[in-house]
Amino acid sequence: MATNKQPANTLRCGKIKATIWENTSEKGPFFSTTFSRPFKDQSGVWRNGASFGLNDLEALLTVAREAKDWIAGHALKR
């Protein structure tokens, strides 16, 4: 995202991170989720990868389910 806005929530499972963002539209607020795999590059700088290997997929499924549950719980409160 190209904004300085803080995420609504961040969930983690192992090396995988789900970041939940609150957005607004003409129809009102809604949530979206980005998934990433933080890693250090060769120079030691932290980066976020957007590709997932076989060993990452179970954790990706877990954070996706947790993100879905979090969004569903917060969307009901509106």
C-alpha cells in the first residue's frame, strides 16, 4: 500500500504475515488483506516477499482463516 496508514490488525503464523487494512468506499468501510513472508536480503535488510513455497502454504492457510474470522467479527460490529 502506498499510504502511511496503520494496519487494522497483523496476524502471524510462523514466517507468514497477514496484514488487514481498513479502507473506505462509496458504500462505506471494508477490510482487505495482504499476505507476505518477511526475509532478510543479502545485505541484511528486511524485505517482504509475496511468493510462498511448499513449506509456507500451511501457515498461509492458517493466517488466511484467522484473517477471515477477524474481518467477519469486525464487519458484524458495523
